[in-house]
Amino acid sequence: MFARDALSYKALPLPARPERTDAEMQAAADAFFNAMKTRHTIRDFSDRPVPRAVIDTCIKTAGRAPSGANHQPWHFVAIANPALKSKIRAAAEEEERRFYDGGAPDDWIKALEPIGTNADKPHLDIAPWLIVIFAQRYGTFEDGTRYKNYYVPESVGIATGFLISALHQAGLSILTHTPNPMKFLNAALDRPEAEKPVMILAVGHPSDNATIPSVATIKKPLDDILTVYE
């Protein structure tokens, strides 16, 4: 973290973690892959409650992500309040209607057709939690003096990946939602000008009749996403 007082470099031993044989490493990698292979974005949520402690722990996991100069340029706002969720839904749907009613280029709309999305976002009301992820473009001290953060988009992207993985490992489903623009979230959630909202995660349990689009099961093969030099 960045502090007004000078922080000096001090080396510490790497914290203990289990050592694995090659076979154990492969087994652990396979187990995590198989767990993440069951992750799917859903839009059909149950209103079954999710304990706040689970959300807290998953966000603590996100906070362990690496970041530029260890500045940790992120802030998470977790929302269970029904009135506030409805307020966010109304604002998000207003932006989405502009998007679908001509604000988006034709090729973007065509790309979304197999996903089955539209301007209606009932999941923002039904999912028991919304988590809004903010990127801190710069930091401020108590007197208002600014300091620079580094690699902010990259850092926040990694933390978001940690969070999505943690939520899935906890047995929850999520929907990534990015209304554009999202500036309304700063006012709705009383976040400072320095922070840019980058994503809303709807978090909860799938409904009994939850579905996924068939296209979501089509993933690029390893040969298309990996190049190896040995």
C-alpha cells in the first residue's frame, strides 16, 4: 500500500504453503479446472439469501490479488438493500435502453443475439447481492493530496478474476453487468470522483429454472489460446 511516510524494502520469508509433487500439481490443476468448468453466467436468480460473511470472505480473497506497486487500487461495494438495488436497476435499464435502441453499433447487437440479452435486468432486483467494483484512478491522503496509482485496469481486472473465482468456489453464481456509462453509480453509492465504476456483479443462487445460452458452452480449444516455446 502507499503511505505518506516512507516505506522501506524489507524481505520476509515466503509464507508456508504445501509443497506438491508433479503428480500432485497436475491433480490440483485438474481439480481447479473441473471446478471452474462448471462456472456459467446466469440471468435467472433465486431470492434465497446469501450470508454476508460469505461475501466478505470472497472480497477478502479479491483483496489478495497482485497490483501495481501494491497500491491495491480497487474498492468493492456490496449491496443487499432492496431499495438501493431497485434504484440501481432503474438507472442501469435506462442506459441499456439507449444501448439497444440505437446507441450500439449493429455488429455489437448482432454479437449479443446468441446470448439472448435485452434491456430488462430483473436480476438486479432478484439476486440477493450486487457487488459494484470501482477502480481507483488515483489515491488521496486525508488532506486531499493526490498520489498516483499504477496499472489500475490490469490490477482491478486481476482482482475481479479472484472475486469471481472465489464466489464460484463458494457455490454461488454471478452475472457480470457493465451498463455504459456507469457514472450514476458514484452518486448512488457515494463514491469519490477518483473512483471509476467498472462492473456490477449480481451474486446469488440460480433459480430452479435457470438456463444458459447454448453458445456459452463453446470455448476456444487450448491450441487457439496457447502458444508455447520450450
